[in-house]
Amino acid sequence: MGERPPLPVVALISGSGTNLQALIDAQLRGAPFRLAAVISNRADALGLERARRHDIPTRVLSHRDYSDRESFDSKLAELIDAFTPGLVVLAGFMRILTAGFVDRYQGRMMNIHPSLLPKFRGLHTHQRAIDAGEAEHGASVHFVTAELDGGPVILQARVPVQPDDDAESLAARVLEREHLLYPTAVSWFAEGRLQLGEDGHPHLDARPLLEPRTLEPPSPAQEIQAAR
Ligand code: GRF
């Protein structure tokens, strides 16, 4: 064991990049992947600064410079492929991707989404969960397919909705769990334990995941450890 070189990963971001930071922190703690580049469609994305601080190469590709999605996605693929990643991770990348782009990275691209998919695809998930009277909300990591937020779900974290929650307080608790979810799923993939099977299900340790795995809440001992 331990012979496999770290898997090169390219992250696509548009914003603050706290999930990117969680991946960087996992890498620093010895996770089996290496962020090869961070690409943003917005020059002012805070996540770019996070990457620069750790000497991770960054690229900016503004969608405003492209007249259609096809030409933007084809340039994006060119930028990504220059880093020969084994995995592409969408980490708050606020762009709808063309089918051609998604096909190109079939089984090699993941997304993190702030809901218990298949519930609440799309935007404003926290408010929608509150409005629907959900007792539980959460986040999901899934392989990306052409259907928006519709790909096979790998791993989820569940978060109870409190009676006094607003979208902001709920989002903050979900985000905390996201920061554990994404490094876990990316590590599984990097270790060769996780693939997208030909049957369309994620396979973990050579078994199809018919239901997503659930990341259990951290034990009090782990919370103390993490706070150190
Ligand atoms: C997260 O809530 C993620 O689930 C969603 O976009 C948000 C990105 O946040 N896809 P950050 O940029 O990682 O802080």
C-alpha cells in the first residue's frame, strides 16, 4: 500500500471555495489526491486566492468572453486537459454544462450539492427545504451526468432542520458537513475504491451502491480532535 502516486484533480469554482479549502486541507493532511489546478469562470472568486496561497496553479476563463456554451465548454476542456487530471471536481461552479462536456468527463467528474438528492435540485435548496417543512436536509456528492444535479449519488450527510432555522443558519450547518463529505468521496476515488459502474451506479469497494452511503455525524471525540 501507499505506492500509488496522488491522483491529479482539477477543481472548477465560481465563488468562495470553502469546499476547495477542505480539499486543500485534506491534501495537506496526506489525502491520496493532489490539486493540479483550480479554474474559475470569475476572476474575483475567493477560491482562487485560496489556491494561490498553496501554490496551486490557477486559471480564469470568463464565460462573458464566449458567445455560446459550446465554445466556452470546449475552451474549458482544453484548459482542464492540459493538467491531465484523473478527476474533475465541481466545487461551487455555477455554470450549466453542455452534454458534450459532461460526456467527455463521464465517470471522472463529481459535484457537491447542498441537498439530499434527489430532493431539491437547482438553487436555493436551504430555503426550499425549510418551506417544504423537511425535518432533515443535507448535502450530496454525485457523479455528474447530463441531467442537472441528477447524477448517481455517492455519499450524503444528513442535517436536522431546527425549528428556528433560517436559510442562512441551515446552510452554515450543511456546509460544515460538506467539508467532510467531499474529501471523503474524492479520497475513495483516488484510492481506486470508487468508480461509476457501467450499470450507472457508483461502485464502492467493487459493490454497486444502490443507495448513497451516509457520512455519520462526527463523534464528540472526533470533534475535539478536529478543533485542535
Ligand atoms: C456549496 O454549498 C456547494 O454544495 C454548492 O455550492 C456551494 C459552494 O460553496 N455546489 P463553496 O464555494 O465551496 O464555499
